Amino acid sequence: MSVFEFDQSLQLGVQAIDEQHKRFIGYINDAWDALERGDDSEEYLYILNQLMDYAMEHFSFEESLMREFQYPGYDDHKQNHNRTAEQLFEFDMRLLAASPDDCRAFVQFLQDWLQNHIKVVDVELASFLKSKGVS
Amino acid sequence: MKCSVQRVTVVSVNSSSKKPELRPLNASDVVVGEPLSLSVHDAEGHLLLAKGSMIRTPSQRQRLLSRDLFVYNLAVDSAAAVKPAAEGQEQRPRRVREINVFDWLDQHVAQLTKIYDDLSKTPLPETAAGLRRMSIELQRLADLHHDGLLGAVYLNPKRHSYAHTKALHVALLVNELARAQGMSKETRWSLIAAGLTHDVGMWQMQNDIQHREAPLSDEQWQQIRGHCESGIRMLRQAGVTDPVWLTAIEQHHERLNGKGYPHGLEESKITKQAKILAIADVFAAMVRTRGDREKRMPKDAMREIFMGRGEDIDSTLVQLFIKKLGMFPPGCMLRLVTGEVGIATGPGINAASPDVEVLVDRFGNPLARPLYRDTTSKECAVKEFVNAVPHPELRSLLPGLWKMLPAA
Ligand SMILES: [Fe+2]
Ligand SMILES: [Fe+2]
């Protein structure tokens, strides 16, 4: 069973971002729970809707911080968000036809993406923000 | 099919010299499943929701309580009702007529039709004044009946014309966005007026092409490219001078990346109000069928808007828009995982789970009356959009989905 935990390695030191990442991870765990329970794909819809909604909120939030502090890596970071947002939307469209394996693969993709994104992309944003006095 | 009936309620109004005092609405005043025992007012004492209005859902109650609303002190009210002659007070009944949200839509489409006609022919100062009045009233109503009004313009059961319903839709959306941005009432009035008239420079053409699939002619393209400027010319002729109103219309097709029209302005030159008008305009256009393209489901429209954030449309506004409107805005028709089909009546706790009133059961049988579903519970989650609610009495059931409004 995969449970995605928010640990020290994911802590970036900018409180608002860390809080949002925790919630993001919470939604991913909800999806794992549903899969564990063997819920049918209709059940993921609800979780995926929440996840998608939250992803958009989180991406927009980070981007608004980047604009506010004129972050030089804004365009790249936003592109990175966009690619994942596209995949979220795209998966949403074919979810009802998806098998449990498809779903598992998708949630795993999202989990890997988020972990990697926090450690590689968001971490740079966080250290930039900290240098501007945001904590 | 039964047509909608206008309900008349008689509310007694206290007309003593010693006026009863307003106090904030508190939690015990609002009980789910019961009619309001007191009329609800805004801070200036304007009547927003008449005594006796039903509170149907927990989230409706929550929304009421989350706003700055007031009631007149019950002590004074009831004392006066029992002893009308006491302290020289006398009771004079005043009729507060109530209409449903679809009546509101009919009336406002009719008003706008007259206004657009006047603007196209002989614009008079009273046309501009009429728009002002309409904006002020719309802002006042929309602050309490936002979901119902949005639901009505979205569903548009009588198929009123594209241009007029879209203008009302945009007016409601800009009001909500501007309010969420903390803009003053005055600015919102201007912005609502801009919403009502943003496409007045090409409304006839819009209605002409609503049902036509042919590609646009050169002349039509020119009209589109010029509609921001021709629109404000028409308004100026009617005596409109409000710079917020006029600038918002002039700039509502400008885009952050400078690729908009008519001036190709860069981001910093576009006013916040124009940016608000732009996002509302894009959304309201996408969710409507036009001759040359199918309407999009709201979620799909949101996706489009989200993907354009920062390029076309202000990101902060996009974020706010999704949060305020949700992926399932009022009026959209949905199937739940239970198999039931119904209509979203308002935002639930989050964007992914609206309040839904079910009208068709899971076997496809029409229900005699709407059934509330809390879609935050997994068992009743939203499954998908549907194009229609297969209910033979749908038109007569729709008005009951939202609160009644005081008539103008
Ligand atoms: Fe992040
Ligand atoms: Fe990020």
C-alpha cells in the first residue's frame, strides 16, 4: 500500500506553500484509499474533482507569489504546472472508462510528479522567496 | 404546463417616528426548513429577503450567515403588532410583491431589449439613467440572490436571445468578482453597467449569427473588431460619461500579452475592471451555443480559462473565478453517482461539490418535487454533466429551486 507522507524532505520553509502541499498530498492519499477499498471508478471522480480543483488553486497561488516578487523562473515554473494541469484534465475526461490499473497508474504519476516537483522546482521558488523575507 | 404564478405577500411595515433598530442577523434567526421569522435587510435597511422566505438548505443558511445582514429588532416588531395603537404607532401594510428568478430574467431581458433598441436608434439621457438604475438594483439583488439569478441566466428556459442573456450573465459575474476583490459599490455599479452593455456595439449581429453556421463575412469581422469602440460611442451619445464603465468596455478584448484589440495594450495599461469584464465575457460566451460552435460545459470552459491564465487573462482573477463560481455553477445539469439527475443550485463547500436539487431519480422517473443532495458526501458526488433533465414538468419546477425575490 502506498501512502504518501509529508516529511522533512518536502518541507520548504515557506509556511503557506508547505500547508498547501500537505493538503495536496492529502487528496492524493484519498485517491489511494479509494483504490485500496476497491471503489469503482465513479468514486474517483469525486476525489479527482477535488484534486483538480485544488491543483488549480495551488498552481495559481504559487504563480501569484512569483509575480508579486518578480521571480525570474516564472515562465518555466508555470509551464511545468501547465503540463500537469493538462494531464489532470485529460485524465478527468477518460476517467469513467478507466480501469483500476489506469487509475492506480495515474495516481502514482501524480504522486511522483508532486514529490519531484516540490524537491526540484518548488524548492528553488521557496529559497528565492525566503531571500525576499517570506517565510 | 402550469405557468409561473407571481406570489404576493403582505408585510407589515412599521411607520412610527421612533424607528426600530437594526441588529445583525444571528444564527438563531435562520432555521433550515423553516421560513424566516424576520425580514432581512442590508446595512442601509434595504429589504433583501422578506419574512417568510423558506430556508431550504444548510448551505443556504450558511451563506446568509456569512454576509453582513441585519434584521429589525423583534421586540419592537412584535410589540407593535400586538398593540398597534401604543406610543402612537400605526400599522400600514405595504405590499411586497415577490417574483421568481425566471420572472426576473424575463423582465430584465425585456428591459435590456428596450435599452438596446433605444441605444441603436435615438439614445436619450433616460436610456443611460435606466441602465444606471438597472445596475444599482442588480447589485442589490445579486448580493443575496446571486445563485438564483445565475441559474436563471444559465438555464434560460425560454431561450431569450444570445446577446441579452449573455449581457445579464456577464453583469452578474463581474459583480461577484468585483465584490470578491473588495471593490466599492460605486465601482461595481459601473462595472455592472459595463457588463450589461459590453457588446452593445454588435448585439444585432450577435443575435443574427446565433443560429447561422456560415463563416463570418468581412463586414461582420470588421464589426466585431470595432464593437468596443462603436459600443462606447453609442453610450456616449446617450450621455454616459462614467470613465470606469466606458474604459472597461473599450478594453474588454485587450489581452495581457498585448495580442488583444482594439489597441493591443500591454498588461499594465489595462484597467482591473476591464480584466474582470474580460474573464466574465469569455466564460459567458463559451458556455452558450452560437451558430458557429457548440457550447462548452462549464468545467471545460474553466479549463480553457485556466490554461490561458497569465497570457490572456489575469491569473489572480482566474483563481478567484474558479473559487467563486466552482466547476459546477448554478443552473448546470448534472448526473450524480447515485444515477439521479438534477440541477446545481449553488456552490457547496468547495468548487467540486455544488448543492444539487435532484429532479429525476436513478431509474429515470421524474420526481414530483426537487430533492436536495449534498454532493460533498461520497455517495452523492457529482458524476458528469448532462445536456438535459428529462422531466416533463421541468419548466414548472425550475422556479422552486431558488428563493423568490422582491419585485422591483
Ligand atoms: Fe507546489
Ligand atoms: Fe510549483
